Amino acid sequence: MRRSDVKVFIHLLKVNIKKTLIYRTNFWISLFAMALWMGIYVIFFEILFMHIDDLAGWSKGEMLIFLSFYYFVQAMGNVLYRESFEIFGDKMRQGGIDFVLTKPVSKQILLFFDEIRFDHIVDFFLTALLFVYAVLQTGIVIQPGLFLIGIVLAIFGNILFYGLLLLIASLLFYVDRMDGIGSFMWHLSQISRFPRQIYSGWGKWLFQFIFPLALLVSLPTEVALGHIDIKMLFYFIAISLLFFALGNLSFSLGLRRYSSAN
Amino acid sequence: MNKKIIQVRELSKNFVSFKKGEGLKASIKDFFQREKVLKEAVKKVSFDIEEGEFVGFLGPNGAGKTTTLKMLTGILTPTSGEAEVLGFTPWKRKLAFKKQFSLVMGQKNQLWWDLPPLDSYELFRHMYEIPYDEYKKSLHFLTDLLDIGASLETQTRKLSLGERMKAELIGALLHKPKVLFLDEPTIGLDVVSQKAIREFLKDYNRETKATIILTSHYMEDIKRLCPRVLIIHEGIILYDGDTSMLNKKFAQNKAIDVNFSRSVNKKDVQKFGEIEEWRELGARLSVPRAEVTQILARLIKEFPIDDVSVHEKSMEDIVSDIFTKKNVSI
């Protein structure tokens, strides 16, 4: 990444803060919606664990920690790139990326980080509350060092997911129209909502090794909880970088087919 | 001779689309079996443009002018052919190339809609790595030239169309591009705004010696600004030369405007040439250039003439004739 790319990214951050401040009602609605969703899921797990002792080997306390990591990974995407990916299809069909191609700066920064949603910053705050609730409720002890490694791995999880979204977005260069691609992209992330151990048979191979979405949240949480599988850890980092590279390659190839619009 | 800044050789661009039938039955059939349609938007065009030139690109809708411009700015990759702009192949999209040109499209915005233009300019400053002092100087210079100071602090979406185009131009010129591509910058503007934009572009070209390529539907833009014009129609360049020489090249006919002192028979007048306009006591005739003197003498002899004048065809008429292939030698 070049110096000017960093400066452009920082400027985009500032501009999007301004936009968030202009539409302040939107900010409060986001806060309310996220708190509602999170609350529903916590209640869901509370009720679920009244009937079972563990879910694929995960206790209630571990599941609540898992849930807070899940929301942390989601929050990063929500704030940084989710909206931009969701509108990418329409933007492309309307020739909205013409100018991006003429600017001397990273195309991905301009296309996928231009709609930074600062109203979703509250997601991090709510996630932190959930994490504290999980620790206080269940008495699980988290090592600070392992917790930090878990956070770094959650960032890798986002790199993996971003790469996968880039791969899917590249398909738009080859087809006329893909309605609903925005929501499809986001439904994919639902695979990471549950621990990887619940997937067995072909599902295990598909979601851990081919489209490793089941690892997005599971691996960071396992490490934070002290359950470290070194081989899986290195595999997770390697596959995250591989997906990121594949996403970049397919996007660059796709751009050559861009046909604009009048 | 000035340096060639744009060189285009046999550049072509094809688009593939699908034929869509009429009605529900045809739509269902198309869903399962589609017929491909190949559209040759640009067909082997070649031309050179020298440093500092102000060149007009004229053509009707769908002629291929915007597609050519998009290939020269690297937005589109051509189907075949070659082009060099400032020594770069545009569609390789090198950063060093992108820093030296700018594109303005009359129908598309590159400024943030919800924020004042100044916020977008600040982003462009970072993109093009313009030193702060230089940025301020450029902004001041352009703001003065376009007379749009206060509006730059208003949200872009609240600006009038004319103000928005001025703001777009400032954004495009902050980094002092060597080549400026303008795609219908005056489209939709009122006469006053059109004039202001034209004056600005003329002054800017004179003061900075920037090379400017302008596409437009409006003859007035081309007449006032471009000493050279490229006329493109159905993807082919029909004319590349002096704007002022368009008449000699294309107009085989001249117009004779005649006023009669009393009414005459239309059929009698028709014998002398094609009647373009018929009035109660007058007519406008289109006659072959070589026969003007002879026809004029016969008209004076045979009709009660009050007044007569001979005109070259207007540029609008010539261009319209070129596009309709009427009375022109292409």
C-alpha cells in the first residue's frame, strides 16, 4: 500500500465520520437494531442451554464468548466494507466505477472502503458488553495474551472474508446482472455463526477447507479460550492470505472485462 | 511541430449484448436461448493529437465518441488496435499515467453528493499528492476563473447544474493535468452557463497549454473552442481536420436566399434547386456550389427579385447532413 493510499483511506474515514454526524437519527437506529439482535441471540443461547449442556463440545460460557467474537468479526465488516460491497453491483451496472479507474490510487480503497459506516461503531461497544457479561456470568478466565492473539486472528478472519467477497464481486464482470448479490454475500457469513465442530461429513470439508467460513470465528475464539491447535492456526492464517490473494487476482482480471455504461 | 501526445492506431471496440424479443413469450424463449448481438461501437479509428491542441469530437448519440474517450482514459480495454497517451498504454492503468490526465463527464458526478465540493477536493489532493501550497494556489486560480467561491462550501446536491459542472471542472484540474478529456461538459446547461464554461475552457487552454479533447452534441461548443474537429459516425471517423474547413470538405451545395417583390409559382422556382424553405414572398434554395453564379443570374432574369444573398451552409446543417448522408460527399 502506498503512502497516498493510506492518506486517502484516512480521508475517507474522516469524510464518513462527517456523513454519520449529518444523519444522526441513523446512528441511533443502528444502535437500537444491533442491541436488539444481540439481545435476541443471547436469550436464544440462554434458553438453548436450559435444555442442553454443551453445543458440539462448547459450554454455555464458551458459546457466549464465541458469540462476542462473532459480533466482533461482523462489526469490523459492518464498519469498514459491508455497505460498499452491497452496493457494488448497482454501482458497476450504472458505470459508477468509471472515475475510480482513472484515479491514481488503490481501486479497492475507493470501491470497497468508501462507505465506511461509523454508525456501526456501536457494535464494538455492544460486543464488549457481551464479552464482559459472558465472563462475569460463567467465570471463564481469559489470558490477556491469548485474548490478543484471538483478536489478531479475528482480523485475519476479516481478511479471509474480504477475499471471498472480492471473488464473488468479480463474478459481476462476467454476468449481466446478479440481483441480491449483496444480501447473498452477507448470508454467507452466517456459516460462521456456529462453532466449526457442528459441521460434519461433507459440511466439515466444505466449510473448513474449501470455503473455510466455519473457521472465521471458531479459530480466534478457540485460541482466546486456550484451546490451541497449531496446525489449524497456521492453516487458518495461510488460507486467509490465499483467499485475499485470489480475490485480488480475480478482481484485477475482472476489471479488464469492465464494459462501463452510457 | 509540437510533440504528439495522443497516438491512436486502428482502435476498435466491440460490445456483446443479447437480443430481446417483444412480449412475454419472447422473454421466456430468451430466458432459455439467447441470441448474441455484436455491436461494433468503434471501428479501426486512427488519429494523432499534438500537445496543447484543443480538439473537438463530434457525433450523434451512439457514434462511438464516448467509447473512444473511455479507451483513451483506460476505463475500457479495446477489442483491437493500439493507443498511446502521454507515452502510456491507457488500459494498462499505470499510476504515473493517471496522475497526468483528467476526465470530466457531463452526465456523471465524481464529487461526493452529500458533502461540499471542498471535501472532495481534499480527497483529490491526497490522491494526486498535491503539495498543500500548490493545491491552495490552484484552487484559488480556478475558483477565480470560474467565479464560484462561496458555492464550494455548499453540499454538492444543493448546487445548480451549472455550479456543479464548474465544481466538477475545478476537481478535475487541481492537479494540473497535461491532458483533459471532456465528455459533453455543457449538456443540460442553460445558455449562460454554457457560455461561462466555454469561456473558462478557452482561457484555461490558452493559459496552461493543456491538451483538451472535447466531445459534444453542441456545434456551438466545437465552433467556439476547437480549431480541429474529428467527426465520428457509426464508429468511423468521417472527418479529421480544421473546423473552419468543414464547409469546403463536405458542403457540395450553397444556399441562395431570395426575396420576391410579388408572389411567384413554387414549381417555377423548384427548377433551379432544392427548396429548403418556402415563404410567401421568398425562398431558400440549395444549389450545387459550382453552379451558384449561373443559377443566380437566371433567377434575377426570370423572377421579380427584391433581394438576394448567397450563404455557406451553417455548420449545424453540414454536420446534420453528414450524419444523415444528405448532400455531402463522404
